[in-house]
Amino acid sequence: MMNSLEAYSLNVTRRHFLGRAAVGIGAAALAELLQADLLAQTPAQGAIGGLPDFPHFAPKAKRVIYLFQGGGPSQIDLFDYKPELDKWQGTDLPESIRQGQRLTGMTAGQTSFPVARSIFSFAQHGAAGAWVSELMPHTARIADDVCFIKSLHTEQINHDPAVTFAQTGFQLAGRPSLGAWVTYGLGTMNRDLPAFVVLISGDGQSLAERQWGTGFIPSRYQGVKLRSVGDPVLYISNPAGFGSEERARFIDTLGKLNELKFETVNQPEISTRIAQYEMAFRMQTSVPELTDLSKEPDRTFELYGPDSRKRGTYASNCLMARRLAERGVRFIQLYHRAWDHHTGLPKNIRTAALQADQPSAALVQDLKERGLLDDTLVIWAGEFGRTVYSQGKLTADDYGRDHHPRAFTIWLAGGGVKAGISLGTTDDYSYNITQDPVHIHDLNATILRCLGIDHTRLTYKYQGRHFRLTDTAGVIVKKALSFDADAPG
């Protein structure tokens, strides 16, 4: 029999050990939790776990790949062709266009706002003649496979709240991320990998884990970040001198201890703790197989570009996204931090485009060739766009651009999206939306609809209120869809 001091010491030691482990393999558990063990009902699509009665409609997409372009890509230099700017070059942006828009601290002190045309040439591509800059030749080649939305707008003008708003539907920390909402509603399709995986590249604006976190919904829906250095997931490898059979016995014994604790205190996170080690044990096999690219043919690396052989690059992460999609991962989130171009934009955007253009287009092409694009929704988007006026000194071949939340361009492809169209227009300054405005809440509502989810019915009760990703707003962008969004489920 242990005395009370010994029992307390054992409990503290175990808690300390589990807390440290949660830094690595714990994330996998918090993301996945083997929902089949915790939720009895199995919904449609062959998913494991998920909520009863989900999805609400026959889904067009089973999974999502979100290619988030952190920093704010300049729509004027990439997709929103504005030839009229040539004649207004260097003139002050009219107040009738700016309309007193809030400015960031970077340009609020400027005495003038000189119009800066794009120095890059544009051409029309695809059957519908989509305008694409010379910076994005590979994206131009898939113009018939994507839907360009040129009228997205957001409420935030600075990076962190704008990214948080795009990814969680709210500008302040504390809400569940889009990936967490999706896995909460639909569950997983692979017991051996997390349902929600995050990959990060680039060296721009910093990111916060809350942007792929769970907020107030159960922690098992947390996104799991695959690292580019060392083990893809911390602590997934056995310690030196500790074999797989020993680890299996350890997990079994630890699980029994946690079950005893659960019977005593009935704390749901203890169930999370039990599942995290079981998931981590299975990931010892599934993750090395996932990240081993040795069997990929040379053609694949040629398709995604030379950087695809370098672990941790955006190109490599796009290839990894396809491999995750093949293996049934529900939500795959890429963050590429490369587009924050306040000064020296012509030089810096060339670098960012060179990194992102070919791999993004290759992913769409690769999914299409493998028969995966029809049920995979691909999103290419940043947190906001860039101003038509120059930040800092304007010259004939150099300029910068500040943040612009009023109108920016993204594209969608795959499951449920109407391909080969451009939706939404802006004025001649690419400053204000003139047709088919699309709010962040509208985009998120549309993403959920492609997955068969009614965004108004995917809720979680917290502190007496039923919260949802789209808060109290959100209208499905029906013009962007290839199916009747009003059809009954």
C-alpha cells in the first residue's frame, strides 16, 4: 500500500511526464483521438467518428487542401489586371476612391498616395480568358480548372487578426479554426493519421498555433504540425534502447492507469490522453511511410519543381499535401509566409511567385491526373490584398504596397467548384468591389457547403451560446459552385 505522499508523488510525476509529451505526440492525440472509440455513430463517406446527422447534404468534396499565402499577395500584380493605371501612374489616389479607408501605421504618415501600376504584363488564359500575370505562368495553364474570386474582402487590416479572422471566423483569439470545425463535424477517414495536418514554409510573418487550434471545442480536433527538421512529429520515435514491443507494453499499462483515473474523476481529457499514445504508436508506421518520397518518380519532382526534393519548402509541402490527400487526411493546411511586400515589391514578389506558382498548379494537376480533384477542394488565398498606391518612394521600376482588406483575389479548384470562371469585379484602381462581393464568412460557408455541411447547423455550445464558424453571417457563393446549393440533403 502506498502512503498519501507516495501516491501524490506518483500522480505529479505522471502528470509532468504527460504534459511534456503533449508538446509532440500529444498534438497528434489532441488532433485525432481515435474518434471511433469516443463517438459511437459513423456518418457518411466511410468516415470514422464525426457528429450524428453529418454531413447534411451529399458532399462534393471529402477533403480540403488550403494553400494559405501568408502576407497578402498583391492582386494587382498577379490576377486583377488594371490597364487604366498606366495613365494614372504617379498621380494621387482620389479621395473618392479611398473614401477615408483606415490606414496601417506604415502609410498613415504619408502626405501623398501615388498610384503604382503593375510593371508586369498580363495575358488571358483558358476558355474564359482569365487574366493572369506573367509571374504565374503555371497557374495560367490551369485556368480552366480553377475559379478565380476577385472580390473577396475582410474586416481586418493587420496580419495577425486578419489571418486569425480568415482561419477562425473571428478577429480575436479563442475560436476554433476552420480545420478543427471540419474534423469536429465529419471525423477522420484514416485511423493511422491525424484528420487535420498543418505544414509551414517560408520566413515571413509569424504564425500562432491558435490559427489551427480548437478554441473551446474538444482538443482532439487540434491541427498536427508536421515538422521539416528531425522527426516529423516530436517524440514519435522510440527512445534509444526502447523497442516497439516495449513501447506497446508501456502504452497498454499507461492506458490502464489512465482508465482508472478516468473512472475516478470522469475527466474527458483523460480519454484524450489514452488515445494520444495509441495514435502515436500507429504513427510510428504511418508517418515514415508518408514522408518517404523515395518511391516518387522523377516526373513528380519535375512537375512540382526542383524545390520539391528539399524538405520543408513550399514545393515539398504541396507534394506532401497530395500524399496526405491520398491517405484520407480530412483537412490539410499549408501556410506559406512569403507575400508581405511593403517595399521592393517587384523584386520580392518575383521570388514569392517563383516559390508558389509551379507547386500550387502542380498540385491541382497531380490531383486531377490521379482522380482526386473531383472530391478534393483546393483553396489558394491570403489574408488580404495590396493597395494600388505605393508605400514609400515610387519609381519607374520599384514600389511597395500596403495592406488592402477591401478587395483581393483568391482561387478555388476541385470538389464542387465551377471551373474556368472568374467571379467578382473591382473598380479601375482595384480598390473597391463593384460586383459580387464575397466576405470571409461567405467563403467559409461555401467551403463547408462543398463538404456537405450547412454552416448554420455546425455549432458548438459554449458559455450558454451556440457558436459557429461563420458567427451570425455567411452566404454561400452559389455562382462559384458547379452544383445546386439549394438542393435538399
